[in-house]
Amino acid sequence: MSKDFSVKLQRIEEKLDSIMKILEERLSPMKDVDVLPMKVDSPSSGQINVYLLKLPDSLRQTMIAMGKLKEATTSDIAKATGRSRSVESIHLNQLERMGYIEKYRRGRKIFFRSPSPSK
């Protein structure tokens, strides 16, 4: 290996170490959470790979329903998952706090959708 290549490789490893430290610091308040790569549909570029937190099954079911519906009310998600509206309301609000989805109002109804690119 050339010396130039070794130096570049060392810099990459240092940057990766610093990124891992930042991830560990941010995830430390959340117990039993690990980072896994997942495929996500993007309206602009088809399917892309992103890193998301591994979710508990209850939240994962809600996210799967959100992925299929793209935009939905709590009642829409409840119909898709077969769970009560109140349970889905809790899950959707938790996912919104985690940054996976965003909440907005249209008239008297509250909708959820994927976060806009500006966020």
C-alpha cells in the first residue's frame, strides 16, 4: 500500500470513530435500541438506503401502515393495523416525537406523513 492511501484510510477510520461516538451519545438515553440499515421509498429517487433505529414491534406495525398509506389520520392507521384508534394515536405521537413522521392539521383533522425534506 502506498503511504498516501494509508493516510487517507486512517483519516476515514478516525471520522468513523467520531461518528460512532456521536451516535452512542445520542442513543444512550434509549435502552435496547440499535441502528440497522433499512430500505425506504423516496418520492424523488425511488428506493434509498438509510439508517433508522430498530423499532419495537408495536411501532414497527404503525410505521409499516404509514409507509403504505403515505398520509393518514389516526383512524386510517387503526383500520390498517386492526388496533384501536387510541392505541394508534399513542404510537403515531411517539413516532412524531422521534422524528420518523410529522403531524399537521388540515381543517379539523390531524394527519401524519413522512417528514418534509426541509426538516
